[in-house]
Amino acid sequence: MSGEKVAIITGSTSGIGLSCAEVMAENGINIALHGLMSDDEGNKLAAEMAEKYGIKTLFDGANLADPASIKAFMARVHKEMGRIDILVNNAGIQHTESLHDFPDDKWDAIIAINLSSVFHTTKYAVPVMRKQGSGRIVNIASVHGLVGSANKSAYVAAKHGVVGLTKVTALENAEHGITANAICPGWVDTPLLQKQIQAHADANGLPYDEAKRSIVTTKQPVPEMADPRMIGEFIMYLSSDHASAISGAALPIDGGWTAQ
Ligand code: NAD
């Protein structure tokens, strides 16, 4: 893929998004980095990546809970970088609590950040990609876009929504050279999950490593978490010219979780 391509990766200051940015940078793709980080830190990260890989970068700290900020972010990338070839909707948050106790504000935030933001970025990107005659949209859903787990009502609802939205995006744009796919990871070793493991360790008086193994093997036959880099490599493949026949799919990387 040529260095003229531009990728927008939401939530690329951490975890899966950051690994994805590194893989794409290694492939010479210009990158709009994004996430909740100060402008100073974000601009530093963007400058380091630009220098290391000889690509163009920018950083934006748009709050994905706010549609106006999302629109401004997308317009800024388009104006400053000239194209939008790849959109990776990756940012996400989690809150675990039983449905009957689930705080309303957490529900609203998870639906806004994990689901509605995907609608808003995609709505902006699709006309640009159609004009260019090609595009790749990769939405980071979750196994929780395919199956449920107790205490994750908002997250499961949002991720099932992302899988559905991905299918519609794929169907509407199939004749415009645009593919849309959802990736459905199981456990991935990132700050988002590390918080859940620590909470499990604290609640059950377990050492962190024991809590980690217990959380992973409760759901996954493969007793190891995926490394974020594994997800980044797969996003890169789906974003490449080789993947033009894959569209509208929800693809698990889940250590066998959903095979059961
Ligand atoms: P992470 O916590 O490491 O990173 C999340 C990113 O989202 C950060 O860059 C953060 O700044 C950004 N973000 C959060 N709220 C935001 C907001 N309001 N506005 C803008 N940016 C915001 O998480 P991760 O584990 O790398 O998760 C990335 C994606 O993968 C999420 O959608 C998550 O649901 C999904 N996922 C993760 C796992 C896992 O085990 N870690 C499994 C399945 C799916």
C-alpha cells in the first residue's frame, strides 16, 4: 500500500489502537492519531511516529461522546491530510455492573462512545471514500458483539450494534470500492482489560496473575490473552488491497470463545 494513504484510528493513544497505528506506520500509511491525551502528549506521540517511520501524522483529542467534536475531528483530518482511505473505529470504554444497578450515565456514555461515534465517523468518511472510489472501514467490536456476558449490558448492546452497523455500511457501499468489517476480539492484554483484572483480583483477594488466568480461562479455551499487535496486524490485512472480497463480516479473534 502506498504512503499516500491516510488512516484515521480512533483511540490510538493506547492498547489495540496504538498497536494498529504502529503496524500501519510500518506500512508507510499516514496516520491521524486520536484519543484522550493532552495535546502536548498527543503531538509528541504523533511527532515521534512521523520521524521514526517517515510518514505524516496528526493528533486530535476529540471527545467521541460529542457528535460536534467528532465532526470537527473528521473535517480536520480531511482538510489537513487530504484523504481518508482507512477508518478504524477502535475507541471504547467499559463498565461492569448488573443491569438493575447499571448507572444511567454509564449506559449513555458507553452507547455514545462505543456505538454512536461509529455512526458519526462513518457518516463523515463514506462520502469522502466514495469520491475517492475506495475505502476500508474496520470496526473494533468484540466477542460481545456476538454473545453476551453478565454485568455488561451497555457494552454488549453497543457491540452488537456495531456488528449490525458494520453490515449495513458494507451493503450500502459494496459497489463503491468500500469494505466494512467488524473484528470481534476476546481477551486482549490492554489497559481496558487490566482494569477489569485488577477489580477481579481485589474482589476475590487474588494475586493479579491468578486473577488474569481465572478471567481468561472462564471464557476462552486458549488460555492466553491476545497481544494488541495481533489485532493490529489483522486490521492492517483487512485494510489492504488483498482484502477486497471481505466485507460485512464479524471476524472473531477470541481464542475459541465463540466456538463453544
Ligand atoms: P484502551 O483503554 O487501551 O484504549 C481505549 C482508547 O479509547 C484510548 O485511546 C482512549 O483515549 C480512547 N477513548 C476512550 N474514551 C474516549 C472518548 N470519550 N473520546 C475519545 N477517545 C476515547 O482499550 P483497548 O482494550 O485497546 O480497546 C480498544 C477497543 O477494543 C475498544 O472498542 C474495546 O471495546 C475493544 N475490545 C477490547 C478487548 C480487550 O480485551 N482489551 C476485547 C474486545 C474488544
